[in-house]
Amino acid sequence: MNLNIQQTGGALQQSTLDALNSLAAGVFPTQGNAYYVNPRTGVDVNPGTVQLPFRSLRQALSVCTAGQNDVVFLCASSNTSSLTTDYLSANLDWNKDLTHLIGLNAGGAIGQRSRISNLSTAAAMAPMLTVSANGCLIQNIAVFQGNPASGTTSIAMQVSGERNHIVNCAISGCGGATADVAGSRSLKVSGSENTFDGCYIGLDTIIRGTMTEEVEISAGARNVFRSCHFESYTSLSTFKAITVATGCDRFIRFENCMFTAVQNITSAVAATGALGITTMNGQVIMMNPYVYGYSQIVTADNAYVQVLGLNGLATGHLVGIAQGVDAT
């Protein structure tokens, strides 16, 4: 990661610049450039340095070069969401391979203050944020799609590229009453070999009365979710945390993930199944899942879903063990 030379305020001696670049490489080693975005203090005519950041991710992405591991840092600068959010009026397509997006914040799991959202005046975007590039690391970012002006179908984030790594991100769609529309999603995955680590996906502040699923996996092969929390608040018995399309290939793997439909609040129901699937060209593998607020993992036994737990044997369908039953 080579630091950009400051455009104003004098020049650094080469020895000082070399030392700074060496330190930066130890934090995030890369042959690419680093750019900074601060929605609160930045201006898009700036050079994108620490001292003179860009205001928008769109501007930062425009100066990145695909394939060289450029890094964009989205800086939190307030605990107030409106002061630390890049508000979008149109879809942002993260479309340059090996271009990484890192939030500089406390690193919490929910509601990070390096944040992407929609302008309240913007029409619904489906999706709002697209990751169509390949090989990108996206970490410590909150993606929140609130009330779209039109109240039509919306998707907070779609990953259509391949081999991306999404880490410690909060991905929440349908964040307003007018956004509760059939077809709306928090996340849609249509690319292959993507990995989601430690992400919070969904929302429990707006009831899903019309929206039928939190996450749609519409295509792709070998996608992996590890230690992710899928959270919803629904009044629909047919609601699903995840739906898997017939065209999905090889495997989708969920390791140590939580699927919760919040209960004991107004109009909440226990949906019949957390996972919606008919067939696929492979299997859904669930390793040590935690399921709460759903009656079953899938509504009926399904040979395409394998749950690994207990003594390590895969079974066609498993929720838990009744008290008093010997697990051996």
C-alpha cells in the first residue's frame, strides 16, 4: 500500500515517506494505493488522503485501478448515523476486481458507523449496493436500506461477483414500513465461491408482513457463511430466513450460524421453516445451526439439506433433541 503524497502543506522527505509506507504495508500489505472516504468532512475534489478525504465511495472507486489490491477506507467520524453515512441516490456497483473496502470503526458486529444507506428521496434500488467484482474484501461496513420513496421492491446488497470475502458486515434491508414489499431482500447472492464471515444479516425493527424472505440465494456454487446471524421480525408463517433456488450448484455451507425470528413482541409468529428449498444441483450443509422462532429448519424433510451436529452424523432433517432422549 503506497501512501499518496500530500498535495498541500509542503512535501515529505523521501526517507519519511518510505518509513510511512513500510508501516502501512505492515497493516494491510498490498501493491496498490490507499484512499480515504469521510462522508462528514470529505470533499470529492480532494485527493483522497487521510488529511483530505473524499466524501463518497463512488468517487473513491472511480480512481481505483482494478487488479492491484487498491484499498478504500470508509472512516467513521461520529456515533450519529447521519454524520457517518455515504447516502446513495442510485445503485453503487463495486465493479473493480481486487479492490477492497474497509470500515475504520470500533469493529462491532451490528450497526457499524462506517455506513452505506439510501437517500430518503431516492427511488427504491434493487439492489442498492452491488458487488459485481471478483476477489474483493469488504469488512466492517454497515449496509442499510431504509424507506425508499417509491415503496417498491428493494434489495440492500447483491453479491453477483465471485470469490469475495465479506467480513463483519451488517446487511439490513426493508428498513421502513413502506419497504415491506414482496420481493424485497436484505441480501441476494447470485455469484459463486463467496465467503461471509461473522456478518449480521437482516433486521428486527420492521415487521416483515409482505416481504417473504431475508436472503435469496438465486444462483452460484460453493458459497459459504460462517458464524453469521440471520435476524428477522415477521408476521408471516411462510416467511423464510433463506431461500435457495434450483439453479444453485454444488454446495452452500452454513457453519455455526444463527437463524432467529424474534418472538414475544407484537404480531410476531413462529414461521414454519427457516430454509426454503425444493431442489438444487448439490446440497445445503448446515453445521451446528442455532434456530429460534422457526418451527423447523425446513418445513418438511428434504434430501437436499444436510444438518451436521450431535455425534457428527449428517441427517436429512434435524432441529434438536427432546429432553430425556439419549443422544448416543
